[in-house]
Amino acid sequence: MKQPLFIKNLPIDEKRISWIETVVSRLARRARTRISAAITPYPISACVTGDDVKGEVLRYMFCLDGIVSKAMVDIGKKPKLPVGVTIEIKRETGGLSTYHVLDKSKISVNLEEQVKAGDKLTVKVDTVNDTLLTEFWIAFAWVPKVGDAKIKSFLIDELENVDIEEE
């Protein structure tokens, strides 16, 4: 049975004050509980194989604003001569172009480049002399702007429950 906190015209005893302090301290702890959510990057990737891989190997258009944070390139075997990779982001007003030289089979590039909806990503491969590439792998990590992400709210008790189902 629920007991009233304050009974009219009766003094408040130490037991009641102690109980109120306990409740307030528990509520204060709960208010400080902070939940963080990870916004996972979306992968953009391509693989091109053949007898002589060169030229454009990837075209992609972004449908939301965000950041292209990282790129990774793998060409299978270490090339005898360096291989050039051009990463280009075209915008309505200009763009960005970076050129990377591969003298080993795999590289990772930190881009941290802002993109807007409608920007286009193009990747080109240039080989020197008679260097033949038979495979070319590339992957980007793209993180959409938080405002475009789908946000779901959960109570702390729901987050502790392992069986959270999709709505």
C-alpha cells in the first residue's frame, strides 16, 4: 500500500527523511546515466578483375550528406612498378582529387572528406609501362550526417533487455 510522503499536521520523523534521501539519491544516479549510440559507417566497395585492370573502377553518387572517413585499396600482389590510384570527389562547385602511389599490395588512406547529397565519387587506376593488374579491390567508409540517420529511442530498461526487436 502506498504511504503518503507528508501527513498533514504530523511532524516528519528521521525514518521518513532517510527514506526520502534514499529515493532522491537513486533518482539522481538515474539522471546521470548516459547512453551512447554508435553511428556505423556504410561501406562503399568495388572489385574489378580481368587480364589488364585500368581506367575507372568505381563510380558512386552520395544520396545524403556525410563524411568519407577512410579508404583501403588492395591489388593482390605487390606490383613490380608503382601503380597510381586517383580518388576524385566531384561537386557542383569544384571538387577534390587525390593521387596515391601503390608500391605495395595494400594501402589505407585517411580521407576525412565532407560530402553532400549529389556529390560523385570516382576512382581511376593508372599503370606504368607493361604492369598488368589482374585484380583491384577498393573500399570506403562513409558516415552519414547525424541529422539523416534514423534515430530510435529506448528506455534504459529496454536497452538492458537482450531481445530488442525491430519496429
